[in-house]
Amino acid sequence: MTSKSIFIVGSSGHGRSVLDVVRRHYTDSEIFFFDDFKIKNSIQYGIKVLGPIEEISEAYKKYGAIGVIIAIGNNWDRYLVYRKVKKYPEANFISAVHPSADIGNDVIINHGTVIMPGAVIGPGVHIGSHCIINSHATVEHDCILDDFSHIAPGAVLAGNVRLGLKSYVGLGAKIIEKRNIGSNAVIGAGAVVLSDIQNDMIAYGVPAKEIRQKKSDEKYF
């Protein structure tokens, strides 16, 4: 048994990306997957799938672990998986930051968050729990990202942007400074946001317009 083991929940494509970050952040740790939809003891990307989430407690007894990271890209699904995992008192959520990410001074990164290669995080940024800052995304100074939000590859948030709970900013989208993006909102790929976006709205275009209301569990990628 090693106390340096890390459990990744989710072994799909996003799980593969998280695996790469975890390997580079925790260089001396043994890594295992958990996945409700994969065969127990199968191998994904060279990593053993120990079983479904319900077997986490037993795995802690056998392997020990320094923590768990949920590798689910969709915000709503990641939240639902979090609710399942948190039922097990052993589960300690940890964050992971790729070494190529540029992290400014006075940045707060809460547990469960993953920051991908090439991301730039400016000074004074506050990132909530279980967020995803994807590859080459930019979050400028003093932004606030609420829990379970996701910034897709190449997206840019200017300074003092507020991103709501479970909100998503699509590929290459841009948000100008001091704008508020509501909870459970979706900013489409390539959009340019010049005004605030309300809760539960899907917005896209240049400039971005609120198109329609989004359901809490609606899939958007």
C-alpha cells in the first residue's frame, strides 16, 4: 500500500487529459481510475480501473490515497459524480496544475480543480472547487470563478469577470472586463461577450446574444 496513490474518477477522453496533468503534478504517485461504465480491472491509457465509484472505500483500505480528482468535462455530470463521491468520508478532493500553466500571485485554487497545459491565470484570481481551466485558456487579474465552472481551450476572460456556478465558456470565446456570467450559463464557441449574461442562458455570436434558456442537465458538448 502507498499513501501517495491518486484516484481519478472518470476514464473517458477528459480523463485522459486529467491523467496527463496528474502525472506531471504528482510525479511520484501511483494513479488509478474509477469509472461506473468501465469493466473492473480493465486498463485505460495504461492505468488500472479499480471499479465503480461505490468501491472507493475498499480501495482506500487497500491502496491508501492522497486524494481524488473527478475527470468529467460536463459541469452538470461532474457535479452529480461529486455528490456520489462525497458520500465516502475517506474521499479527499485535490487539485492538479500542469507545470506549463502560468499562475500569477495571490491566486486561490480550490480543491478538485484542474488547470491544463498552457493556461494563464492572472494575479488575484479566485477559482472555486471542481473547476476546469482548459488548455491555453486565459483568466486575467481578479476574476472570480464559481464552483464547477469550465473554461474551454483558448477562451479568454479579461480582468474582473465573474463566472457563475456550473457555467461554461466555449472554445475560443472572449469576455471583456467586468462582466458577470450567470450560474449554469453557456457561452458558445467563438463568442465575444460585451454585456452580462443572465442565469441559465445560452449565448453566442459576435457580439454574444442570449439565445434561449438552458436546462440544468442539458448537454452542451
